[in-house]
Amino acid sequence: MKSLVVIFFISAGILFVSGVFACCIRIKNKAFSNLGVWLIITGALKAVCGLIAISDPVFSIISIIVGLAVISAAKYLLDN
């Protein structure tokens, strides 16, 4: 269980830092800045799942799958 929590927190940290760097870079390509926002949202979701995994690892895996599906659906709807 502790390894699952560590994996969630490490991946959340990497996604959050990558998202901040993507948002801070002044590039005229708007898609790269939007990618940074999605990376930050996904990192926050994984951090929440890491907190949930401390108490219940099965629920955290289910919540990360559902959360990523919702994020993917929202991104698809906003792009189209």
C-alpha cells in the first residue's frame, strides 16, 4: 500500500512541475499552454488519489481511472 502512495505522489509531483513549466514558458503556441493546464489538473487528481490511497488503495485506483476518463472526455469536448 505504501508503494502505491509513493507512486501517486511522485507522479503527481512530476505532472505538476511539468505543467507549471509548460504554462510559464512564453510560447506563441496556445496548445502547449493548454497542455500545461491539463498536466496540472491531472497532477492534482493524482495527489488526491494518493491521499485516498493512504486509507483505501482500491478506491484510489477506481477514482484515478474515473477521474482520468472525465478529464479526457472534458478535453475532447472542449477541443471539438
